[in-house]
Amino acid sequence: MSRPQFDLNNVYAVSSDGNIQKRNRANGALIWGYSDGMGVLRTPWVDFRSGLSNRLYYVDGTGALRGLLDNGTSAADLWSAKTAGGGNSFVTTPAVISGPVTQKGYVGRSDGQIEQFDPETGLLETLAPLPTASAAMPLDPSLDMSTIIDASVDRLMFPFVDIAPGTEGAVVRWCIPWAPTVGVDIKRAPLPAASRNRPNPFSATTWIEYSLPFAGRVSVDVYDVVGRRIRTLKDVSGPGPGRLEWDGLDDQGRVAPSGAYHYRLSARGQDGREIMLTGEMVAVR
């Protein structure tokens, strides 16, 4: 599975036979094709650099991490393939921050850990701790900002799918970058117990239950089936289990009609740690 990546003039895509291709965005003409003979596992991450050669980062079919340099009319390896070691493999699209000061990359592993690497050398630097005691598999990441004022990327978000039967996934958000010599990011948000609401389906009132590893502010946004936010619930909770009641009303006090609703629970501790969870509930009037 791979999605095309675009800049102003070019498109980067993976062909069915596992070749990475650069094509002219206007007419689709092939500019170069590259194959390492191993295929491409996920969508390559293209690091678009103004005035400089673009770089591409991807995980190949063997689970190794690779980097490419776009030389304009051809592509070349940035560094030799990097393996996760210990019988593990890399399993997600890499995410790369590029800038005049911070240049770091992040990629998920088959053991549920997230690895930080140096995009220029491919050096594997440090691991985030496992986000949950149960087996969890990371999905493709995204980069985020703690504030829109300076628009600096300093947050990393990874969704996780719990493998254990009867468990649910979660989104874990880290402060980045991690120091290359430190194995634990102290602002990392440990995975809480899976959020759920009871009863579900419900007719009048439902309780959204959660468990936090820290004391902090909790917010739950409720969305209807077309994605409109209809209600926001807030609370301050200590570490451990907690719950918020939704009385089935929107923010204007109107009864929400029968149907499916989604909620997003976010929590932030005083030390900056953050957690985000999602769930679905059904109202039956």
C-alpha cells in the first residue's frame, strides 16, 4: 500500500513491482526509477527541501530502513540499509523532521517500540519505551506542533493497535526530539487503559470511562456521523480510573437524535505529557 507524494513539479510513487519512481507532475513522464530489489513495505516519506535535493525514507520488503537522495535525474542511497536487530523489523512509514537545527526521523518496529534515527547518516539513536504492557503494533505516524504560534514541529503521534483479544487501540503523543543518548523520553505519555463508554448503545445517558497514568485535565469532544462537534465535556482527574457523563444533549441543550457518534478523549498532565483516545457510541431513542 503506497500513496503518491507531491511537490510543485514532481510526483513520487511506488509501482506494483516495488520500484520507486519520480515523474513529472504535469505530464507524468518518468524522470527516474529506483529499486533495491527488496520492494517497499509502506509509503515512502519524502523530505522536501527548498533549494536542496529531496530525500526519501522508506522501509523495504525485508523490514529494513533505507534512505534515498534525489539527484534530480537519478536516485542514490543515502546510507546502507539499517535493521532493527533482535529479530525485529521496521513496520511503518518513517516520519522525518528537517530543519536548520533539528533533523530527526522516527519509525515503528514490530516489537511495538518507536526508534529515533539520524536522517543524514541512518544512525539508530534511541528507543521510546513500550507504550503498553500488552502487545501493540504501531501504525503510520504523523508530526504535530505544540503551538501554532511558531509552527515548529515538536510532537510525534503514533496510533497503536492492541493485538491482545478484547483490547482497543490508542494514539500516543510524544515530545520530540529525544536526546540521542537517552533511552527514555520523560514526557512520553504511557498508554492508558482503553477508553470505553457504558452503556453502549444507550438511550439517555452514557459514561465515558478512562484510566490515566498521571493527574491532568481531561476533555471529551463528541462528534456526529458527519464530523460536526456537538458537545464538549471537561474534567480534572487524578491518576487512575475516571469517567465523564454524556447526557445525550448537544452544547445547546438539544437532544441528540438516534445514531452513531464518535468521541475523542484528550488528557494533558502538568509536565506536558499528553494522551488521545477515540471511541464510538450509539444512541437509541
